Amino acid sequence: MINTNGGKIIRQMHGGLESVRVVLPGDEVMSYNPDTSEGSIYLGPGLRWEDGMVRAAKAGLLKKTPRQLYFVDTHQKRYIPQRREYVIGIVTKKKGDIYKVDIGGSEQATISFLSFENASKKTRRDLALGDLIYGQLIVANKHMEPEMVCIDAYDRAMGMGVLPAGGVMFSVSLQVAREIINPESPFLLTLSKKVKYTVVVGMNGRVWVKATRQNNMVALMNCILMLEYMTPEEANDKALKVLEALML
């Protein structure tokens, strides 16, 4: 949230994110020269660097993380694949040793049967159409189709892989996904006070929730969807009431 005081923009922190200011396409954000500037910065969605200047490529709220990652937060549901982002995909097709996975972008991603922990030609993981996969994009650019893996640099799953049956997946805007992807999100911690659950959030706007009872999952889904039209503070205040009403 950004408040104004006498025309000045006041930066506010929420969940480790710093809201800087509203930007429009073409706005100059900062000058940066990797050879002379102190420290490193990282550019996320909505920003581009050219001729020593970082400019906005889309309209929205400029945000900054403690690790010097800058991005433009905007209310949109169309996902543009970004390298190293974690996403939830749906297996749609098998072609030889490659699976096609819908990640919500303009084209489908691919994943090899060897891109799983302990996978080999003898111990290959067979995927079924419709399986949900949580993984990381290692290739994402306009010249090549996105490529997913479910292992890190040390061939460890680290929570990635095929999501177990019994959960429910739904879509939110990319803004909401970024809001709750932090495991220490105050909103998610509020929900955990009332019900035990497991949640997986993809940067592509897909959320997977699993709880012991079906009505618990429906209640959690409705609580998270409140973030589409409420601030985190407003949703936080109403979440427990919604859970109590829907979990009867």
C-alpha cells in the first residue's frame, strides 16, 4: 500500500516487500551501470535495462525485496514465463521422453522424465495426463519454449514434483500469488490458526491447497480469493470469520 502525505510518496513495507511508487511504461526507475554502480540489483517482471537505465515496461506498483529484486506488481492473470520461477503446471501430452505441461503462458512448457529426483531410464517416473506438477523453469525466453525441471542443481527435489491427489487447484491473479508465496505470509499464518493445511503457490498464479476435509479446502480457497478485491490487512481481519462460517 502507498499513502501520500502532502504529495510525497511514502514507502511502506509488507511481508518484506517495499512498495516504492507507481510507474508507467517508459518511466525511468533508476540508472545502473554494472561496472561503476555499487552492489548488484535484480530485475523482475515489468522492468528492462538498456543503456545504463532501468525503465518500466508495464504500468503498476514498483516493488523491492530485501535482496534488491525490483519488479512491477500489476493486476493481471496472463503469465509470462520467467527463468528460475517456480510454477504449477498440468500435464497435457506425452511425446517420447518429453511431457508437455500447461503453465498458463502463451505456449506450453516441456519436462523430461529425467528431470525428477532419482530418475533414470530404469527408474523413470511415468506421468498421467492431468497430473499437477510443481517445478522450476530453467529455460524461458521468446526464442525457445519454456522448460521445467523438478530438481535443483544438486539433483534434489526440494519439494518439487508431482502434487499428490486429494488437493484442489485454483487460479488467482499474479499479484495475489506474489503476495502469498512467502511461507511467512501473515495472511497464511492467520489461516493456519484455524485449520491445518498444505499450500503450494506458483508464480504463474496457480494455488494448490490440501486439507483433511473437503469443506476445509473450499473455505481456504475462498479466503485466498478474498485477496483479489481486499488488501491483505482487510482479508486478514475477515479470514477467520469466513473459515468459521464455511467449516460448519
